[in-house]
Amino acid sequence: MNWFQRKKLPNHWMIWAGSILLLFPISIIPVQLAIAHYQAPQPQAIFTLGGGSDRELFTAQFAKNHPDLDIWVSSGIPPEPAMDIFRAAKIPERRVHLDYLAVDTVTNFTSMVGEFKQRNIQHIYLITSDFHLPRSQAIATIVLGSQGITFTPVAVASRQQKESSLRIWRDVGRSILWVVTGRTGASLNPRVAVTPRFKSIHPGNPDPSYFQG
């Protein structure tokens, strides 16, 4: 009996060690967020989650009060209407970055976090509708926090009810999955079209090829 227990013990410890290695990136997120906030106490960019023209309209006005910050919009309204909003607010096109890789809220963050890291952005303004903000903050804490990026949330007023806790916890789980495996699980949702309608658009790019059909 003692021999049997000794034989099983290594496997038991291997499971524990593997679990610790998997959870370690999650456990240090609070530390990474604190370091990012210490190193960049003021936001260095504006990040808007797509979901209706009201968010672009709000962002354009918000950006007027933060003239030194570039703007990223993730999978918002189509390019021309979006740029019309920013032009009307007299926001220089060089400040505006439209990206259409995301297919849902989790991928809003996973598709953009590499761009922020490449540009050494450690602190962003996170803009989305008020009903959508709790879920967005939960995802941002895990996805952005795991990469050493903190955020300041900014709510766009709406008349919609807050999202359910179930949706929040579902996307928390998907965010953790991304940190551990690099996958978001978006392709498992049959309601999500995983092919974006447009390519990413850089400031002032007049190339009409960003339409993909």
C-alpha cells in the first residue's frame, strides 16, 4: 500500500505544479496593473469599443479635450461614416486608427493589445456604453492587465439595461483562456462571423481595398 502511494505521489505533484504554472499569469495581474499605473499615471491613448455610432460621436468630442492622444476604434461603424464623424469634430486623420479584426468584446481587446504593447502604451482611456462597461472592464482587467496595460474607464450614456452577470463571467473565462492558451474561443460561437468586413485602416489611408466584400 505504501509503495502504491509513493508511485502516485509524483503524478499528484505534477498536477499541482502544472496548475500553478497555468494560473501564475493570472495571479500577477494586480501587480502588473499597479506597475503600469505607477509608470504611466495618465492615459496615453484613447480606445473605443465599437457598437454604435454614439460611441464614435462621443469619442470625437472626448478627443477634442485630449489633443495629444491617438484614438483607436475596434470594430466600430464602417470606415467612411466613422471618419466623417472625426472630420466633423476637426480631429486630424493622423490621430485616428480604425481596426476591424475583432468579432466580439473579448477580441476587441485581444486583437489590439499587441498594438498597444508595440507602441509602449501602458495606460488607455477605455470608452464604451455604460451598459457594456462592467463586462468590458472585467475583460480589460485580464487581457490588458496580463500584458502590463492599465485603463481608465469612460462611459457613454445609454438607455439600455446592464448586461447579465452570466455574460460577464462567460467572457472572464474566455479572457483567462486567452491568457493561458492564446485562444479566445470566438470560433466556437456560431453566431459570430470570424471574418472581418474590413481590414485595419491606418490614419489617412485612402485605399478602398479595406472593403473585403
